[in-house]
Amino acid sequence: MTAGARVFRFAPSPNGFLHIGHAASALLNADLAAACGGRFLLRIEDIDRARATPAFEAAIYDDLAWLGLAWESPVRRQSEHFDAYAAALAALGAQGLLYPCACSRGDIARAASARADWPRDPDGGPHYPGTCRANLRSAFGAADVRDCLRTGGVALRLDMARAIERVGAGLSFVEHDAGRVIAAPERWGDVVLARKDTPASYHIAVVVDDALHGVTDVVRGRDLYAATALHRLLQRLLELPEPRYRHHALLRDAAGDKLAKSRSGAPLRALRAQGATAQEICAAARAAVA
């Protein structure tokens, strides 16, 4: 392993037990790292403290070890690094790109119901109507971030139009087997980057963590392909390095829905209890994303 080794990571959330889809993603990252003499990291994405539990985190370590995976220590736990995410938010605020928003999801839904053609983001959510955009400030520092997140019902949103104007045209990313792909972050509208109950969104935390860990290759499920455009925008705004991307196929249940902790797909530990071996699970998982 050299100083310039490629770096891969698997980053589960401890809000449920891992299923075979998680195994496929973890194994693919580990296999790719091994094939190029690179590094394989594990990150615990436990920003959502209401749903993350120590029991689920412990189960992640146990399941991955059962699969035969090994990772570097220490493991980064996002809940221990809110200061780093606040600093990134302050950096965006200093560019005049953040504004506090007090609108509820119901407020946004009512505004969107006024038009049948209201724009929606790639996840199907209605774009924010811009009600609070007048709160945009030319300078929004660390103290402002802390004050806003202490105030009940307040979120911090990114002014998407200003952000795109700042980075200019030609935003793109490199996707495995597809080459350089044009990114379209405008599809997300004025996204929330922090809330009082969740001081950093997945989007801001993931780009900060990947940069701090020197991740060179982001290998994750196809369901996050559209989010890559937003991540590239944040990387450019924060002057963070650009990794390569590879979005693998999703494992689906008999109904055609992607496997999810909350509903479909037996957890790995249930398959273990039914007599499945680690070798059988690894073979099936690898075949699914080959």
C-alpha cells in the first residue's frame, strides 16, 4: 500500500440491521480496494440520533466481520464530528449561499398543490417555493449557524441558483464505465443542509467526510446517483477534491422494490440464524453487483 493508494469506504447508518444489499455494497468496496492495493474504510453515518442506536451499530461490526471483512481503525462516527459540518456550513454562509427557513413540510406541500406542474426533486419531493429566501444574508458565519440551529423549527437552505452561478457552467463527475457525466444539481431546488434536530444533512456530511478521509472512489447504490450532482456542487463550493463514482445495481425483493431495513429483505443475522453461511451470502451478494 502506497501513500497514493486509492481509498474506498462503506458507510452504513445504524438505524436497522444490514441486509444482503448492504453486504453487496460492502464487499464490492472491499474487493475493489484489495484489487488495486488500496484502503477500505468503514464509516458510521449516525447523524439521525433519533433512529441510530448502539445495538444496531454493534450489529454492523458483527455482520461485516462475519462476512470476513476487515477495515481500518478508528471508525469515523458522524455524530462525533458536528463541528466539522458546522464549519462547512459556515463556509457556505460566508459566500452568501445559506438562508434560514421556518417553513414546515405542510407549508411546502400546500404551495406545491397550487400547480399540477410544480417541480419535484429526484426523490419526488416538491421543490421549495422560496418563501424564506428573502432571509438570505451576504455573510452568514459560524455564530449564525449555531443561532439558527438553536431556534425551534428552523432549517438552513442552500440558495441553489446562487450556488450554481458561483461555480459556473460545466459541473460534472466521472462515473464508472460512463466517463464524465454532466451534473444537474438544479434538480434538487433549495435543499435543506441542516435542521435543529439534525445539525447536518446527509449531503453536507458525506462530502466533508469523504474529503477528510481522502476517499478517491465513492462506490454506492444506484439510488444515490442523482444526489451526486448535489455532492459535486458542494465539493466545488467548499473547494474539496473530486472523487470517482461508481453506482452499483440495487438488490430488490420479489415485488421489485429495493431492499430496505424497514421492510423488505431478511437481515443478514436472520439468514445466519436460518443456516446460511458467510460464503453463500458473499457469493450471492457479489453476483448481484457484478
